[in-house]
Amino acid sequence: MRKWLVTAALLLGSGPLVAQQSAMAPSGSPVADALRMYLAQFSKNLTLAVDDFPAAKFNYKPTSPQMSVATIVDHLAGSNNFLCASAAGVPAPANAQIQADNTPPDSLKARLKKSFEFCQTALAKLDDSKMADSVPFFGGKRTRAAVVLALPYDWADHYSQMGNYLRLNAVSPPNARARAVPVQ
């Protein structure tokens, strides 16, 4: 019975992704299309997770070696700008250096949302034709394909991190609330 419920939950949970894919017109660039699909999914979940985190606890971190919520949000905004610019072959927006833990939560939230808006604009015309090109990647070079694959990896990593931080503060992550399936 439990195995059946897990299978049903996975199938039901994949529905939105299938719906998003079928709603997108085929462009002949399935990799770029998939990246844009993941961008829509993660930008929604990450901004909701950050919005749901209590503003008074933006300096929260479970242990001293871990990043604070404020640092995660600032890191995400910076990596979005850099990686999306690199993948799209466009200049990254100029970002002023900040001290994340001393920046008001509303400013950090706006910075994150703006970085996802930049990604949407920058990646709108991305296609699969230049995936083998060499592009900047943190002091070195990688193929555009590697950068394209790094983006959802980074989003998933930090969404998982935010999900854990939320749960440790008695808040369910956005996707857990949307797809709660009772297990018996």
C-alpha cells in the first residue's frame, strides 16, 4: 500500500512539469526549453520560500559553518546573474557589493526576484545551437551546456537548503504545501 502511495505521489507531482512542457511550443531546442521550464519552476518556489521565511530570522543558520538565509538569498541572486549571463552570452547586471547579513530582508527579496527576472529575459532566446561554445565559469571556461546544466543544479541545491531551514523553523516549503499527500 505504501509503495502504491509513493508511486501515486510521484506521478501526481510530475503533472505540473508535464503540463508546462506540453504548453510550450516545440522550438527545436529541447535543452534550452527544459532550462526555461526549470527556471519557471525554481524561480516560483525559491521566491516563495524566501518570502515565507520570517523576516526577523534572515540571519538564521542551523549551525555556525552554514550560510544564513540572508547569505543564501544574496548568493542565489549573484549566481543567477552570473550563470544566466554566461549561458545566454550577455553581460551580467552590475551588482553592488553588500553585506548580506546586514541588508534588510525586503532588499534581499527584491534582489533575488530581480535576478530571476534577468534570467527570464537573458534566457528567452537561448537555443541549443551553441551548446558546445566555451563560456565564462567562475574564473575559468566551460561549455555553454555545462553552464545550462549547472543552473537547475544550483537552484535545486539551494531550494533544498531553504526547505530544510523552513522546516527547522516550523514552516512547510512551498512545494510541500502544494502537493501534500497523506501517507497511511
